[in-house]
Amino acid sequence: MTNNAVLLWTPDETQQAIINLHSGCHLVLAPPGCGKTQILAERICLALKQGRKAEDMLCLTFTNRAARGMRERIERQVADRTAEDIFVGNVHRFCSRYLYDNHVVAADSAIIDDDTVISIIAMYLNEDEQRVNADFDRRRAYSQVMFFSHLMYELKHNFPRELRTHPECMTRDDVAVLRELCRLQGKTFGVEAVCDIYEHNDFYTDLSFSPDFQPQLRHQAQDTLYKMRYAHAYEAYKRQNSLLDFEDLLQYTYTTLVQCKDSKHYSWIQIDEVQDLNRLQLAIIDKLWGRADGADDRAAPLCSSNDTSSAPVMMYLGDEQQAIFSFMGAKMATLELLKTRCTGNVHHLGINHRSPRALVNLLNTYAIQQLGSDKELLPVPAGDAEEGCEDDFALVASADIIAEYRDVAEHARRLYEQFTDQTTAVIVNSNQDADRVSEMLTAIGCDHFKVSGSDLFAAPEIKLLLAHIGVLGSEHNFLAWSRIMQGFKVCETHATARKFVHQLEIRALSPADFLGDDATPYVQRFIQVFEKKDIVVFDTETTGLCVFDDDIIQIAAEKIRQGRTIARFSVYIETNKPIPERLGDIVNPIIEERRHHRLYTHEEALRSFISFAGEGILLAHNAAFDYHIMNFNLKRYLPDVDWATRFPVCFDSLKLIRLLRSDLKAFKLKLLLKELGLKGENSHLADDDVNATVSLVKYCYEQGKLCLESQNEYLKRQTTIDRIEKLRARYGQYFQRDTARLYDREPLPHGVPALVDVMREFYHNIVEEGWIHAVSKADYVFRFLAADVIHAATEPSLIEQLEHHALEINTFKEADLCSSKTIEERIFVSTIHKAKGLEFDNVIVFDAVDGRIPNFYHVNTPSLLAEDARKLYVAMSRSKRRLFIYYNEKREPSRFLRGIMDK
């Protein structure tokens, strides 16, 4: 959709009614094609115009793609930068931010993906992780281990039964074993007893071999205790290495919200695709709402409020006909719960603005006959909708499955050739089908984009690119360094790589220590300087946070010699730039201070500081900011002095404390003073902040001395020496080359973003050197980031792009590329689950036969049978214009099609 189309969009009556809701608890049921995306963005824009505070608003989406589209729409419609303070993203991403911002987890904690989970458990079981990944049954067994560790957390923290995400991982057989162990110990079976077994596995394993243990349970006991042993080991490993999996994000957030009654609440919340949330996610959202003290009394009392800027409002949006994620813990019962909660406030979007009448009627017929939908609640075609051609909808038979692959590929090609400005998707039920359809399309010469199986962004080669970006953005990225160690064969396996990085970390060492010209560890260099040279601890106050453009308005410094202050410095500086009146929740104190001090010109102040620093070595807290804003201020106001040449070294107390105390949950100066019991005040005045930093510097010196013996012993080991040499030889050049580019703002040819240029060059280098195989889709990633994610004109430097996008890039999925403006292919192949949320002009549903849709193993389980019916609905409703459903004559067409076959 173009910008003009967005601006000219006019909501229909049912859409406008939803947009106007500003108080109460509401459920909006929105079938495909009813304009839900526009409504979500319009509601945000209207709320801001009505005076709603952005920091009190929360917009939760199911996918990053939806969040990005919504953010772009809001930015186009909201003139100022107010909307930047609204969180727009999925629940897991919100929980991640919540845990870090509220110092619940260590600041250097890393979030692991499914592959890393398997790698950790495989390490304990001494199994090859690649073989495990290729074996469905072993992957499932590993999942049960992970699920059991989560269940034990839920039991220990008294989660209500309905919030336990995977209670089925404790089977009836497991319960029988646990009951028997309790009987032998004379304990009552319950949470306390189960937790005791979990914590003392060896004792209970021995007990299971005792003569009094029921022999018929002995074999099962080994399986149960085996599962518990490795669940416990997995949990301990994460704790020791400050790692979090996706379920941890939810569990820790919920526990924190329950325990901290004064946590921030949001008075305005909207949640998209609510049918895909599990009960724990819903409970977290309940706790975040402004009336999170109870759910039952929310709906009615709030609806009478006329205050559009502050009245609590909760809006859930979803479609029960598209609930297909039960394997992730989502249940249909969630929507039933919300319907009860929102009694009297359940709304339906009633007009399909996307499709011709015939297609809308076809989908409605299916929904009524197979999904039990109420005809009165289904959407009608828009008044100006086309009728639709008879040839645009067909149930098509192929002779057999082999013929069906070719028939579908040929049909996709015909649509491609006939409708030159339209997209076509072949939607399949399995990854194997996707591969074979893709092979057939390739065989007949059809370019296409396949979204199935292993995700492009999860490929080891792409992960290595992202790891390089990760360490450029943060030298303390544990997982990124581990991937680099394994990717460049510094360590042979992911497990040994993580162990090596951990061994460095516990000794206050970083891999970055060994990649510069001086391979002396950072902490040791600091100690040498502290003991032998003068250190100039300095701080700046500025007009903003942009090192390139903002002015310094105060410089303060203390010169210390072996920890003793020998001189102090402070100047206030004139500026024509606006000074922020507030710093977060407090009044900016420098505004008042400037009234009582002489204001120096930029040149006078900068020269005075350089003279004061003399031959001293610079140090600042978060030196990356202070050092570089000084550099760019000198370029503007004192161009005859080369800052980097005059002061080539600047230590960072933030880096030091992160190395020395990686266990801390926050590294802001104010919090460090409190946590470590240090003297000083973080008042946001440079002289006070310098004094506080001096206290921290002394602390770092004392802590650093305690590490020296351990560091030196470890660095003398031959294994360590060999690994460091490999790291320097194989990766050092890339790290040095690209860190040197961080603050370069010179535009690149053709407007290529610096981050993309770095990734692309790094990719080609390591392919050429043989560290990775070429990835056929790698260029899709580069083009996607350049066109859809990074705005080189407004964030030209590599450091700006890393700060704004490094975390986001690590959350992308291959399906995000489908809506990219850079995708030239017009034929797509996708599984049903990955196609959800996407739409195409033409859809071909592949092999809709009984035994597959529905699955043979689901026919006797009503809930799974119903979900399979919804899966087929999701596949069909991806179409905007034309729909073709294929089956092969060797099998019966899906029973779900019987009601619409005549149509």
C-alpha cells in the first residue's frame, strides 16, 4: 500500500466504531480482509491526538512484520516523535525489555533460540547436536526436558494450574514414579516433595533401585529421573551463563509482576491475534493493565468514562477461525474466556474490503459448515466488490501425487504469466511438500520464494553474520562470541565455544581483549595505567544524545594519581541548541546551574580541558559517548586539534565493571553506587558524576587486582594460547576493520546502509576463505535490511544503525521477507503456519486430501480435528482474488471440502 493510499483510507461504519472506543474492556473479532491492521494504527493515532500519554500505551502484535508495518503507518500519520515512546511488538519482546529495564535479570543476559537449547542439552547427553536436529524424535525428547524445567519453575513459584504452559510433560507414568518415591520416603505427594526429588536426583535414583521400590515401575523411573536430571542441568547451565530461553521471558515477567505490586501499569492496551496467546501471556497482559488488580470487574464499570485521555481501555483483537497454534500452548478456551470477560463489549468487523463477492461467500460457507460460525457474524462483501469470475475458484484433481506436483507448478506459472502484477502462493501442509513443489517450479523455470522448513535467519551462516554484527554492537555479547568461536573453528563445537567464552568471562576477560594491536587484557592495561600514570576521569553534559550533532554544555574532570585526586576541572559552555528541560522524570539540573556560572565559548572550554588533561590517560563512564561527542565537538569548534591523535586511549569504567562484575543486573552509575556501596552522587551534573566515577574506578582497581592471578594462569595454558592465536588470525582483521568504521558518517554509493555494507563484505570474505558455504538467499537479507529496516539518510553511521536495529535484526524470520518491497519473485511456496498473516492475490492449496487435512492421527480427537479445519481455512483465506484447491484422485478430497465442492 502506498503512502497516499494510507492517507486516503476511509473506515467503514463498523471500523469507525472500533476506532472510537476509548474506555472499557473489548473483544473485536476480525475475519481476514476486514481492515484490522489499519484500525490498530488508527486507534493509536487517535489516542495520541486525544491526549493519551505515549508511555501509558502498549500495542502487542503476534509478528515482527505486523509490528513493523504498524510502526511505519503510525510514523506517517503522527507528525511529531511522540509515538516513539509507545511499545509496538510481540509479547516476548516486551517481556525481554521489561526484564532488562527493571533489572530482574543480569544486564548481560542473552536470549537463546531452539538450536542453542538443543546444543546445551546435547552437551550434557554427549550427543551430536546436528544429528539431534535432524532426528524428529530426539528433538521431541529434548523439548520434553526443556518443558520439564519450565514446569518445575512454575511449581516452585506457585503458578496457577491453568497458567502452566506444558503440564503434559509430566505424564501419568511420571506421576506414578514420583508417588512411589514419596511413599518410600514417607512423604505426601505434592509440590514440595516433587521439588525435593528434582533437587536431589542422585539420591532418588539410588532409591529407585532399592528392593522396596515397585519392580514394574523401575524402568519408567529411570526415564522419569533421567528427564528430571537433565532438566535440572539445563536450568543450572542457563543460570551459570546468564542465558534465557523464550519461556523464561514469560515466566520471569509473570513472577515479577505478581511479586511487585507497584510495577508500571498501562492504561491503554491493544493486543492483536489474541487467539494465538497462551494463558500465561494473557495473565501477563492482565497484570500490565491499569486495572490489573482483578479481571472480573473490568468490563462494565469502565465504559461510562468520558475522559478519552486517561480512561483505562483494553482491546483484544482476533479471529477464532484462525486459531492454529495449539502446539505453542494457545487454546480456543482463551477466546471463550475473553468473550465472558468482555460481555456486552464483543464487536465484529462486518465488511470484507479485500476480495470479490464469490470468494467472500465461499469462505463464509466453509466457516458456517466446518467451523460452526454464526452466519450473522461473518463479513459481507464491500459494496463496490467485484463479483468474481467462475474460473477464479476451482477444486482441481490430479491423477496422483506426482502429477499433482507438476500440475500445481504449471498452474502457478500460468497465473504468473496471465496476471503480471499479481502474486501467487502455493500453500502446503508440510516442509517436504514445500521442497518438492519448489523443485518442480525450478525444473520448469519459475523463479519463486520458498518459506518453509529451517528458517533462513536460523541458518548457521546467517547466524555467523549476525554474531559479527552483535559483537560490533556490544563486546559483551556471550552468544555472539560463542558463535564466532565455533564459526571460525577456534573451538570445534558450540558447547566448547560457549565454555571457552564463559571461562574468559569469569576471569574478567573478553575476546575483544585479544583483537587489537595490544593483546594485553583490558583489565591488566587499566591496572598498569592506574599504578603508573595520571588518569583524567571526565564527564560531559550535553544538549542531547547524538554524538555527531549535539553540543557539550559542561565538562568536568578529576585527575587522579594511584587513586588520589590531585586536580579538579569544571567549565560550563555556551550553546545555541535547545537544552532538554527534563531528564526522564526529573528537572534537568544543569539549566539552573548555568545561571550561576560563567559560560565559556566552545573553543575556550575545549582548549582548557585539553590543557588540564595534559599527558594523562582519559577515562569516562560509558566512554563511547563522552569520547566521541568530544571528538565531534572538536571537529566543529576546534578543528586544529586532532582529538584521536591527542588522546588515542580512553578507558571506560562501564566496560571495566561489566568485565569485573558481569553478574550485576544494571550498570547505570546511580545504581552501581547503591549496589556497590560507593561514595558519590549521580546528579546529572558533570562534576558530581565525575566524583562518583572516581569511586567506581577505585573499586574496579581493587577488583581487577583480585583477577590477575587467575587471568595469568589461564592465559598461560597452551589450549588458551592456541585459541587466542586462531581467533586473532582468523577473525581479528574483520573486527578491527569494522570497529574502525563505527562512527563514519560518509554516505556509501547508492545509499547502501553501513550495516548492510559491513554484513555483505564480511559475508563475501568468509565465503571466499571457506569458513561458510554460500547461501543462495543471503542477498535477500541484505536487500530487506537496506530497503525495509534501515533508513540510511536519518541514521547514516554504523554505530547508529547498530544501536537502532541490532536487537531487532536478531528477531527476524524468513516470512518477514515476503512483504518486503525488494522481493522480485511473484510466486511463493509456504507452509500453512508460516503463511498466516500474509496475503496473496492468488492461492493454490496443495493436496487437500483426507489423511493430510485432517491429519490421519487427529480424526478421533475433536479438538485437533477442529484445528485442522481451521488450518485449511487459514490456507484458503490467504487469497485476495483467486483460490484453487488441489487433490489427487488416489485419495479422497478432504472431508472439510464437502460442503463447498458444489460451489
